[in-house]
Amino acid sequence: MKTNFTVLIAGRENVGKSSIFNKLINRQKSIVDDFPGVTRDKIYGEAEWMGKTFTVIDTGGLLFNDADLIKKEVLKIVKDVIKDVDLVLFVVDATMGIVPEDREVFEFVRSNSSNFAVVANKVDTHEKANLVYEFYNLGVDHVFPTSAAHSYGLDDLLDFITEQIPSPKDKAEEEKITKVAILGRENVGKSSLFNALVKEERSIVTDIPGTTRDSIDTLVEIEGKKLLLIDTAGVKKRKNIKKKVEAYSIGRAFMNIKRGDMVILVLDCTMGVTEMDKKILGYAAANFKAVLIAANKWDLIPYEKRESMRTQFTEYIREEMKFASYAPLVFISAKEKKGLEKLIEVVFYVENQYNFRVKTGLLNKMFQQAVHEKAPFSKKGDVKVYYLSQVETAPPTFAVFVNKKEKLDVSYTRYLENSLRATFGFEGAPIRLKIKTKTKQEDK
């Protein structure tokens, strides 16, 4: 299988670029030597991993403001090729930390490529793995600790590269279709909402509880965007289960929370919130799914009381479901098909929030302001928070680098989450914080 996906290896001299190149293509093609400046031209090789192939380009060491004509020629070669590649691997020497030449190369890579990752080479022991955290200070999302000499970390690097190579299936399905599970207790109007959105009677709508025993998936296109809607069985307390088929339906309902990207929790606005409602929303939040709440049967509220009831019900929901205060609340009538345009608008908005990636500069500014306003504290001794980095989307996931993660108080992580929400929104999206211990090193 051939592919046009190309990976460029770049970095300053003598960081192990050619060694990485040879390991990726699994043969000795580039000359490897400890003497700086051995690789002067670009060298091509084919690599294969997990059934996917890609082209790797090795280049000479980059050095700026140098009078050496060969060094200038190397820089010209890299400038010519870098804008046409799919991924740049910026190789650094983990044992030396960030040196000024690294920063120069990084600025060059960042200004010429939108897709790059740091490969921290010469991590020859597990103890040296902590050395890589310093390189997150560059404002990058991906840093891979590796040792070309000992083949350490190359599997993770190859996985990262091949995950970005489109497969035939990916090309056929260019857009990612968000899966939306419609959940709630019995008889709150889930199937009515499902049918209203699908615009056909796919589910049996009746006032008899428990009609929908299994989930029904339907692909719909709304305003040019596709959604996979999942209608699920009503969920009831286990002590009320009398039939095995109902137990099966409940299991399917909670399974569909994991299967979906987003959960719409349907409530009956004429009734209060139950423990089962909290469990549904809590289970969705615990599995880091995007969430929103649809208060159904709004048509049953007298028109003259709706304004005051909207305020009261909103305050009531926020008080009862504090753990998911970020979930938007929309008032609808599935039966009369009212409020559905607003619901769809919120669904698309939450989808964007769930997949939102913060620009590194803005994230650094928010983090510095948050730490300035409230310094980290701990009952277990001195604690320091070095920086914050977004490592994933869907859900938005951030790595928090500290001196010792066991020292950081959980209330401070909540403070950081609240700061992220106050600055960037993330409405309807759970935020995952991964606390990581970083070994602080002096700047080289």
C-alpha cells in the first residue's frame, strides 16, 4: 500500500535525527556519527507500521546565522521541502534540555508547518523520561521521549504518525459524525423528541411506560450537518424491574452513553429531578461525554407562568445537578415540536465546545493569570504548578505539570477547571485534567 503521507525530520546538529530516521525506516540508510554536520542533503526512505506506509525525509542539522555555505544550503533545502510535508518531527536532545539553538529551530518549524511534534531523543533510561516535560514549555501538544540507540519509545511515535494517515475508510467518510444519545426516565418524551428530530415515526410513541426496549439509531442531516441519533429505553430504578427485558434495556441505555459522543438528558418539566436523572447525567459526566438537558412538556405550563417557571426551574436544576452545572438547559415541547430549533442550535454549539482546542498562547496567558490571582497550595508541603498544556479534544483534556502531583489539593484542580470555563466556555463539555509530576531543571 503506497501513500503520499510525508514526515520530515528536523532539528539542530547532533541530536540524533539520522538515528531516528534509520529506526523509522528499519534499515541503515543515513550515515550516523557523533560529528556534527554529517547529513548535508535530504534523504528519503519508506517506513511501514501497522499496515500503513509513509515517506520519511532526513535533513541536515539546522544552524542559523552561520557563514558556512554548506549550512546555508542545508537551511535552503529544508525551507524548500518543509511546507509540502504532512508532519514535522522536531528532534531535540532530552539530556541537554532546551538550548537557544532549539528555540531557533522550533520557531522556524512553527512558522513553516501547522503539524509538528517534539521527539526528545537520548532518553536511555526510564529515569530520564521526566526530562521531556521541559519541552512542553515550547507550547507544543505532543512530546515523545525516545532513544534511537535503544529503540525506546519508537512504538508510541510510530502509532502517532500512522494515526494521522487517512485510511481508505477515512477518505470515504471525510466528516466525523457526532453520535447523540437521547436518555431519560420512562415516559418523559424521549421517543417523541427522537421522532420530531427524525421527522418520521421510527419509535412507537405511547403513554405506556417502557415501549422502547432497545436503542434505535438514525442518521439525520440538519442544516447540512449529520448527526447519529440514538433513542434508548427509559431508565427506572432496579427495585422496580420485573422483567429481564427491562434490565437488558437499562444496560443498553447506559452502554449507549459510552457509545455516544453527546447525551441529551430529557426531563419532564412538570416533575422534579429524581436520583435516576442524576445517575444518568452523572454517568455521562464520569465518562466524559458532552451533555445538555432538554426540559420537555413545556406546553403543559400555562403561558402566563412560563417566564417565572423558566427561572425557577433553571435555578432548581442547577441546585440539584451542581456536578454538571456546565450542561446547557433548553425548554422544549416534543409533542408540539416547539423549541427544537433552539435545541439543535445548542447541540451544534456543544459539539464545537467538546472539540474545541485552545490556542497555546491564549492558554498560557489564562494559566499565568490564574496562578497570579490564586497561588497553588497544599497541606502536604510546598507545591508548584509549572504549566498547563491541552493534550486532547473530545473531551477537552489538559495536562497540569507540578513538582509532585500527590501534593496538589483537589480544590486547586477545580479552581483551574473553573478558570478554563470562565475564560474559554466549554459549555456542555466535561474538562479532564491530568496531573503530571515534572522534574524541575535549571534552564540550560
